[in-house]
Amino acid sequence: MSLLLKTSQRRTHAQQIIEFLKRGEGKCAVLTGAGVSTDSGVPDYRGPSGVYVRNKDYKPIRYQEFVSSHAIRQRYWARSYLGYPRILQARPNRTHVAIHELEKTRWINGIVTQNVDGLHLGNNVLELHGSLHTIPRAEFQRKLSLLNPVLAEWATLNPDRGAGDVASSVNPDGDLEITWDYSDFVYPACDACGVGMYKPSVVFFGENIPSTVRDESFSLIDTSNSVLAVGTSLQVYSAFRLVQRAKVQGKRVAVLSLGPTRADGVVDVKVDDGSSDVLEDVVEGLA
């Protein structure tokens, strides 16, 4: 596709979102997924370089596995120890900035994100699946280094190595895909009781979203006139049900995302495009 055609298509897509937001009259809820963070160097799950594409056998750790298996916790914390610095170094990209600008200019009235990377700007962001940053993580990383000096030395000597390129082997939930013998990995026990386990403040597959977070996400949908989903395939039910809730209430839903989504048959507007260029044009068009 020529540059001229791409530019024309992008402007058409931006105009679709502009018209959608105008009809929302400042009460549009934004729902985001892993696709909004790819320009920050955080891979998504189902995109062209996503986790499921580069590793056909990928299976996320489930909640019951984490709480019941010492070996699974060793694997999780070892991979998280190596992958978290990449998440920590990531910075908000043009999509995050554009969404924040739409919030500041009152075209949207709230943001629900499925991401755990903490990259969204502003205070009106509901993290549906938690955050990797809520543990005092710098101190926790230090403890892991002290308990695992061999791995710590390897990480220091190989800051850009992993299963191939680090940027493409870090998962959206912050762990690094790498083949390693995790059996000697040591993770700290709970400081408070000495026997309990640390769990990151993220919602694992198979784990219930906290009721307060669920209810807050429902409330945002209920008080909005429309919903704009950005950078998400909506495969995860906790996000898809927000779209369902909006449609049951007769509200309009738009999706701005590359590739097919779970909601393609029910949404009012589908824009198959990347979010950064389109949303920058949207912000400019609404200024």
C-alpha cells in the first residue's frame, strides 16, 4: 500500500472515531488492551509479534497452579525477575498520550485497561487486571538478586539476551520467555509471617477480579453513553462482558484494533488499524 493511500485510509479511520466520540457527548468509556502498549516495546498476545504467534505452545500460568505449586512459583518469579526490568523501562507511547489528551479535553469520561504495565497516564484509570508495580518491586528485585546470585550475575552480564531478542521475548505480564533450570531458584517468604507466599497484584488466568474493581468497571459502563475499545481482541471475558453490558443497555460500541476481535459481530463501528497514528489524528481533529 502506498504512503498516500495509507495516509488517506488513516484519516478516514480517524474521522470514524471522531464522529463516534462526538455522538458520545463527552461520556465515552475507553477500554484498552495489550495492543496499546506495543509501541512502548511491550508485546501483545495476538498481534503479528504477539506471544501466541511466536510461541504456539504458550500457556499462561493459572491461578490455581501458582498457589498450589512451588515449582510453578519458582518458574514465575525467575522469569518475572528477568523480564520486569524491560517493563520498568517502558514509557507511555503516542496512544497513551492521545487517550490522556482526550480525557483532559473531556471527550472521554474514564479508562478501563486490561494491561498491567502501568503505562496509562492520569488518575482516572481502572486497572482491571491489577498492576505489576504495586509490590515494592525495587526491594523485591533486590531480594531476588541476593537469593539467586548466579542468575543475577547472568542478568547483569546479558542485559539484552534471553530467548532471542529480549524485546520480543518479554510477555505483556512482565515475564521473560527463556529456557532455564528453575529448580534452584529461591523466592522470599512473606515478611509478615515468614511462611506465606508473595503473589503479584495482578489477576491470573482463572482468578476472579476483585469485586470492587468489577463493580467500578460496571459503573463506568452504566454512566457512559458509549464505549471505545482500543488495542484489544476482547478475547478475555472480563473485558468482553463490558462490551456486552453496553450493548444490552443500547449503547454504541466502537473498536479500534488490528485484526479480528471477539466483538466484531456486535459492535457499531470497527476500525482495523493501529491506534497511535489514528488517535493522534483524532486529537487533532477534535481540537
